[in-house]
Amino acid sequence: MDEVNNSFEKNKHVIELINMCKSYQVGEMEVPILKSIDLSVKKGEFVAIMGPSGSGKSTLMNMIGCLDRPTCGQVIVMGKDINRLSEVELARLRGFEIGFVFQTFNLVPRLSALQNVELPTYANKKEGIGSARAKELIDLVGLQDRAGYKPTELSGGQQQRVAIARALINDPSLILADEPTGNLDSKTGNEIMNIFTDLHNRGRTIIMITHDPELTGYADRVVHLKDGVISAT
Ligand SMILES: Nc1ncnc2c1ncn2[C@@H]1O[C@H](COP(=O)(O)OP(=O)(O)OP(=O)(O)O)[C@@H](O)[C@H]1O
Ligand SMILES: [Mg+2]
């Protein structure tokens, strides 16, 4: 573990995937989804991930976000090999350091927009994060007049903006966003990209899945995924 931590301090790689693979068990069959992935992301980088539907982008994001463990190889997040972490340690790493914008939002239906944004702080509250922050983030994503609405009372794009605000509540050093503008019109999408650019300028690491080639212009680098294999970085 120390060796890995030292390598994080030296190289400042926030993410290192080493010969990583992921299969799913479907009935009797083991279906390979990600195949021998090698990918490093440096602290402060903005990386876009592109690839056809079903190529494994969300699966890759789940691995980077420590939501699942690899079938083979290593996933090293901020110098920590996730295979060596307990579930509690993994939950802390996710809660304090990683902001995840899910492709399907994953909002809690019975909570208001504002409460959904606050939710991560119920379990893990980072020092210096005050109670006003959720409201500030709701304003930042342009939902000041919808703070008390439940997810079912919001449009798809509004739910997506709640999901983005929630990912930012603990001021994470690593932001993982799965098609964060997929449900937004181009004006709102550009506003969200401006928020991401600002976070990037303030040294946050951002990994974003997108199918929109125009949005890759915001990134330092584009990673292409096809049939579970990275074809170019
Ligand atoms: N829990 C699971 N069990 C079995 N197979 C799964 C599971 N999750 C994903 N898959 C399969 O893995 C493949 C990749 O899925 P993934 O969601 O990563 O694709 P994607 O690149 O994000 O696609 P999209 O652009 O449509 O969101 C798909 O063929 C899918 O059927
Ligand atoms: Mg996906």
C-alpha cells in the first residue's frame, strides 16, 4: 500500500487502471465487458470518454468511481488499490473525494431537489461544507425556483441539473459525469460545461462521458472506447 501511495505522491495520477477487466455473470455465462484496460488520469486533467452505445463507458465509469470491483487487474484511485480497501473505506473515498453524476440521475423520489443535493452530506460531510452550500448549488444550476420540487415534478433536464449539483456538494477533487448534458438543450448544456470548466480551472479532475463531439473541445484529452477496449488516448 505504501508503495502505491508513494507513487501517487510522485506522479499525481488520480486514476490508474492496470490491465483491468470487468465481466458480468449472466445466468451460466461470464460476459466480458471491459478487456485489459490501461488508463492513467493525472491530477487536474479533464478527460472525455467517447464510444458507441454498449461499448462499456458506464461500466468503466463505475469502476473508476469505486462502485464496483474489477474482475481482473488493478483499479488505483488516489494511490489506493481499491481491491485492498474494505467496503467502509471505499464508501469514505467515494463520499469525500468523488462526485458522481449518474447517466440515469439516481435521485431519491421522496426528497425535494434541495434535499437530494444535501443527501451525500448526511453520510459524509466534508469539513468546511456549510448548510448554505446546497442552496448555492441549486442556484448555480439554475433551479432556484424548483428547490422544493420532488424529482417526479421536474423535467428530465431539471433532474439532471439536480444530479450535477448533488455531485458537487462535498467539493470533490474528482468529478465523474456520465453524459451530464444528455438531457439538456444546448444553452443549458453550455452553462453546465462552463461550471465544469470553472471546476477544471480550480484544479479539479474531471472525467466525462459524452456522445457529443463538440463537448470534447472542453477536455484536455479524449479516450475512445470500442467493444470494451480503449482504441486511442
Ligand atoms: N449489471 C450488468 N449485468 C450484465 N450485463 C451488463 C450489466 N451492466 C452492463 N451490462 C452490459 O455491458 C455492456 C456495456 O454497458 P454500458 O452501460 O457500460 O454501456 P455504455 O457504453 O455506457 O452504453 P450507453 O452509451 O448506451 O450508455 C452492455 O452490453 C450491457 O448489456
Ligand atoms: Mg452508459
